[in-house]
Amino acid sequence: MVALEKLYVFIYKNSEELYTILLHFSQKLISPLFFQEIPQVCQKQDILGSILPLTKPGAYQKIDQIAEGQMAQGFTDSMTLSIDNDHIMQYEYLSYYISVFNTEKKPMKNVGILVTQVFKKNSKILLNTMNNRTSKLFPNKHDDHIININTENVGKYRLNIEVTFSPEPEIEFTTSTQLDFIILNPIQLKTSTVIIDSSIFLEVQIKNRTKKVIFIKDIILEPTPCFKVHNCNTISSKKFDKEETFTGKVHLDFGDQRQYLYKLTPLEGLEEKAKHVTVIGNLSVVWRGRFGNTGKYKTNDLEITLPKRQEIEISIHGIPENIYLEEMFQVDCSIKNCSNDTLPLKLSFLYEQMHGIIINGKSGLDLGEVTPKTKITRKINLFPISSGIQEIRGIIVTNLKEKKKFLLTSPVKVVVMKNK
């Protein structure tokens, strides 16, 4: 509320927080329906000036508290409503109801209103009565207007509201109000990545942050040129070649979350280049509202943190399907020289780190000179001494040239069964 001597301007918006509080004063002004194309305007008897006891001074103080704003004293000061936590979602129907009310005992002349919307560097006039002013606004009468805001674009908006009037002939006053609000995308999106060998798994979490139902139309992952994408969100079934893991459910209620999984693998011939890529692509989510409005959320480039690569990489593979207690089994141990130098290497074991599974043989195997970017594989005999879930660990490779030691950083878990 902005005080203009004996002339008052009331500004209401259809956000739900202010809407419920202002029901005590104005009943239903505009229905705050999500994605509503046509406003539901109040009845004539619901107009603000007809039901508020504006002739009583105490009424202004109460309205001012509800508006959560700062009172603007005088004619040149301006007020900005405090709506930091009151955001509007994209394509939500947003209207402001502006009422200029005269509580003076004499008419106010030449009352004009100018409302300008500012978005980024662009401005747009939403209401202009300066060239067609109300010649006389009689006592206890009001001049009412409803302005509609286009919420197609996401970002910060500002409404500049200017009111001009003449309490006396040849005397003109002007006051202004600035109202800020933010339009957000209704989709909240989070991502996380896990790197396993040469593959990257991308987990996407989508949340509906509005209070209405939205429909997920499409999710598009556009990878960088050295990756191909595998959609892990479909499964094979007897009835269909592909079936969504969520059984075709594509709508999200308020607060609902949905997870999606994608696997990115290097294209053939680009495996080495893919190891040094930190941007894996970008993600787009296309959604629809209840009335068919389409919105699109597009992320910036999705970045990953590459694991710190050592000069020597050790990996275990070729593990038997069944491992039994106190029965020897073999695994393949691969050692890769990731450096640019030829290195003399030696494979050995740390017995103090081996608990449920120990080495069956002596420690110390000379691997010879390993050239740059070369991977060699050796068979290792292991012996399980405990049942249950055990770890293959304690494998170490030594660079004999520089006396550096490299340990198997990711122990491999296996299940040891008691008997066949």
C-alpha cells in the first residue's frame, strides 16, 4: 500500500501466501491456478474499495502489516514489497490488481497510472492511462485495473508503478512503486556421475517444485563428440521390446522426485581421448503443464572430476563365478604403464594386508621393462581361508628405476562359499 495524501493505491498479486491472508479483506480476486490461461475475475461486490473500512485510520496500519512492505511517506518516496521468498513458476498465471482509492472529501483530478514491466534490459508498458486520465475521482470511489504478466521467460522481473494526480488546480503530484519478483523453472534438477573403468554413469534426479502436476515429455542427453549414450531407463519384457522402468508414468505431483540413469562410453578409436575429457555434454528436460504449456530446462555443460591418474594402474579381472573355501583359484592381474617412460616393474604382495584371501605362492615377480601406455597381464594364484564376503587386496607394483611403489587402490570384493 502506498499512501498518497488522501489517495491510496492498493496492489495485490495472486501468489498463494499473500492471497490467503488477503482473503480477510478482499475475498477472491483472481484464482491462482497454475497454467491457467483465462483469469477468473472477482465479482463487482468483491472490489476492494467496497468492503474495506477505509475511512478508519486503523485500517491502513493493518493492511500495511499484511503487505509486508515499508510504508512510503510523502509523494516522492517509493516502496519495494518484500517478496524474496515469494517466487513465481514459469507459465504460472500471474496478475496484479491495482486499485486507486480516494478517501478525501473532495474529488481528485487527472488521476493517471503507468505500469512498466522490466525484464533484463527490455521494458514493456502493461498499463498506461496517462493520456486518458480519470478526470475526477470522487470521494470514496476507486479506479481499478488488472494487469497480466507473461511468465514465459525465467528470470528476475521488476514492475515500475507510477501514479499521478492533482489535489488542487495546477498542482500535480507523482509517486512511484517498484515491485520485484522472480520467475523460476518448475523443474529442480540434480546430477551426479560415477566413473567405472572407461564408462561414465550419469544419474539425473528431477523434482517438481510447484504445487501442481507437471508432465515429463522428454529427457535429452547430448554427449560430447567422443561419447555415445546408453539409456538405462528401459527394460525388456515379453509384451514390449522396451518398457519404461517407471511403467510409463510420466507425471509428477508436488514434491515428487524421479531418477534416471545414463551410461556414456567412449566411441571406438577415441578411448584414450575420452580419458581426459572433463565435459560430458548437457541435459535438456522438456515438460508440459496441465493446459499444454511446454517448457524446457537446459543445463550448462555437465562437468566431471577426473580421477587422479598414477604412473602405474593395477586392476583385477577374470574372477571365477564360484569361489569355495580352502580351494585355490586364479585371477588376472593387469598392470598398465601410464607414464611416458619405459619402466622396470616388479609385482609383489603385502601379506599383512591379506586377511580372508591370501597369495598362494611366493611374493616377487619380475615384470621386465614395460613400455609407455602398455598393459601386461599376469595370473595370480589365491587361496581363501575365510568364508563370506572377502577382499582381494595387498597387491603392489614397484618401479625399480625410481623405487616408487604403487598399491591396488580399489580392493575387489568376492563371495567365498563354504562348500560345493
